[in-house]
Amino acid sequence: MVFAIEIEGDEIIAPTDGTVVNVYTTEHAFIIQDKFGHNILIHVGLGTSGLNGEGIKLFKKIGDTVKKAKNWYIR
């Protein structure tokens, strides 16, 4: 299943409890794996890969856990 969400503001809220299993080097995209083994790709913005991480602050790294509805990313 694929869907998109248009966010308002600058915060990204975790869609589910899970573990960060991948973070792109430019920090514009990351993958969360839930307890069932589903991988959820979160891609932030359009054209953000060209920012090379500038203006993006990720509070988690690979292996960290995230909790549903908790802020953990600011763009």
C-alpha cells in the first residue's frame, strides 16, 4: 500500500511504534520497521534530497525505537 500525507508545520510524528532500520544519507527519507516486520518508508518533502541534509534535523538514528504519535523529526 502506498499513500501520501501533506503535513502542516515542521514536525514529523511517528505513524507507529517501531525501529528505525534505514536513514538516507541526506536524512530526507527513512524506514521504520513495525513489530510485524512491515517496513514503512517515510519520504519528507519534494526535492529534499537535493538539500543534502541542510534544514533537516533527525532526532533518531538506525537502531533507535520510535513511539506512535511522538515527534522525532523536524524539517
